Amino acid sequence: MHSLVRGRRGVAAVMAGLACCLVAGAGAPAGAVPGAPGPSADEVAEARSEARERDRRLGEVTVMAAEAQARLSELAAEAEKLVEAYNGEVVRTARAKEAYEQANLRAETARAEVDLARQSVVALATQSYGSLDMTQPMMAIAADGGGAQGYLHRASVLAHMGGGQAETLNRLRDSQEVLTILSGQAEDAYAEQREAQERAAEAKRAAEEAVAAQVAETRRVQEEQARLEKLADAARDTAERLARQREEALEKARAAEESTRYRGLQAVALRRDTARMRVAQGASVSRWALNATARASRGDIAADWALTQLDKPYVWAAAGPGAYDCSGLTMRAWEQVGVGLDHWTGTQWTAGPHVRLSELRRGDLLFFGEITGNPGDIHHVGIYIGEGLMVHAPQTGDVVRVAPIWRRDLVGATRPA
């Protein structure tokens, strides 16, 4: 009966706490997200704006680089043409020089023939006409003015030269003409070709200078392009990183807010359920405790006995009678009906057949944690008392109390035997 009085007092305290919790919970607006740490929206927007500006500048320089490369290709092609034209002029100049040298050789031969012919004419004229000035070349004698008397004199001389003498004179004239023609042609051809070579060399130098300048400009633009690519990549990375950090911070804030709301609602529901349970318990504990011997089920007896331990403090490794931990409470409850259990959730999990949650009976043990190869990963146990509720010793700072069984870490149930 003393336990029943304590239970009723606990119900009143729980109902008062439940009312306070409901009032406090009503003040927090649903869906409010507290200020999350991390980059602000303005910082993310500024980073994205900087990334766009760098991308724009990179696009402009990329176009410039393509144009510079295209211009370089055009200049290089033109330079190749001019270089090959120069090479052609060099070949033609070499050939002109060779022709000039050969013409000089032929001119030397012609000069020798002229000298030989001159000597022959002079010798003939000296033998026949001592009055003539034989120091002049024979062609000069024939072409000299000297008036009518001089011309008649020279014509008389020539008229007396017959046969071999006339042939010698003709050879002299022809040799002089050939010498003059060949020498002039060779000199003109060589001079003209030298001028062509010089023009080609100048064009070649200009083309090579243009190509060198464009190579330098193209390299400069490409280096600027590479620099801006790095800056643009860095700006994009920064914008993405800040956006990702902000989203993560907001998500954490939302999750924290949702978790806070969930825990608040869960606490409210728990207090409400506990209050209802204790109100109901106030009316029925005496029936559960005083009529235990009349019940047929051992699970009912174990559950009813556990309810008589409400409000006793949780103490680690305690097994009664003034305090309990979770497995200590369940061990003592089933001890009331002669079933011995170890003071450990690891072996209590295997102390009887496992039952489906849809087939729970009063007195069944409910286990929480994680099922692995390590029995210690099952870390909590309670006793089912019906209507989705259990009695258990929760944690340090708490007391033996009634709670809903539906928790995230609920892994199963056993029925001790």
C-alpha cells in the first residue's frame, strides 16, 4: 500500500511537469531553423559572382588565344612560302653566277681571237701600206671619218685586201661583236639575279620577324589563358565549397531543430503516457500486487512485481531491493516465479525463446541495442506490461518507471523459461 501511495504522488508530479512542458513547447515556432554556422548566403553569392566574372574573362582570353593561334598559323604559312621563294632565288642566283662565269670564259676566248685577228691585220697592212697608221684597231680604221679623201684611201686599202685578208678582218669584227654581246648579257643577268635574291632575302627576314613577334604574342596570350584558367578553377572551387559548407550547416541546423522538436514531443508523449499509466496504475496496482498468487501466467506475476518497484532509483549494477539497473530489475522480477536469470542483458537475450513483437505477452523481456556477434551490443532490457508499455530502470539519474516500448533501438523480445 505504501508503494501505491508513492505511485499516486508520482502521478501528480508527472502531470504537473507535463503541463509545464506543454506550455514551454508551445512557445517555439514550428519549423524555425536556428542560425547555422558556416558561410552566409551573401558570401556564397559573392563567391559565385567572382567565379562568373573569372569565367567571363577566361572566355575572352580564350577567344584571343584562338585568334592569335590562327594568325600565327597564317603568318607561318606565308613565311614558309617566302622562305621557299628565297631558296628558289638562291638557286637561280647560283645558276646566274655560273652562267656569268661561263660567259666570262667565252669573252676571254673572244678577246684572244680579237687580239689574234688584230695582229694579223696589222701585219698585213704593214707589209702593203706603210703609210697607214697601224696603231689603231682595224675596225677603227674602217669606221673613221677623215673626210672623202680619207675614206677613199681606206677603201683602197680594203679593196686590195682579198682572200685570206678579208676573212681575217671579218673574224676580227665578229669576235668583237660576240665579246660585247656576251659580256653585257652575263653582267645584266647576274646583276638582275642578285637584286632578286636581295629582295627575296628582305621578304624572308620580314616574314621571320612577323612570325617571331606572333609567336611571342601567342605565347603571352596562352600564358594569360593558363593563369586565368587556374584563377577560374579556384573561384569555382571556392564557390562550390562555400555553397556545400552552407548547405551542410543548414542541414545540420535543420536536423538539430527537428531532433530537438522530436525529443520535446517524445518527452511530452512519454510524460503523458506515464501519467496515464500511473493514473491507471493507481487504480490497479493493488489488484496486480494483492492478487498475484491467483494468476495463472508467470509473466503476469513478474510484470506485476516489477510494477511494485516504481520510483526506485537507477544505480549501475544494482539488483535491489532499494535500487536497480535494467538487468537487475528483470532478474529480480523473474526470480519471483523461480526462473533464474544472469545479471546481464547478453545472456538474458538467450534465456528463452524469441517471440514476435506482434505476439508479446505480459512479462516478456524487451531488448534494445544492436544484434551483432558481441552480446554486449544489446545494452538495455525492460519488462512488457501490456498496451505497448514496459516497466524498466532507464539510466543514471532516473528511476524505475513505465515507458512506451517503441524505440529506434528495439531489437526483439524473449520469454524466459
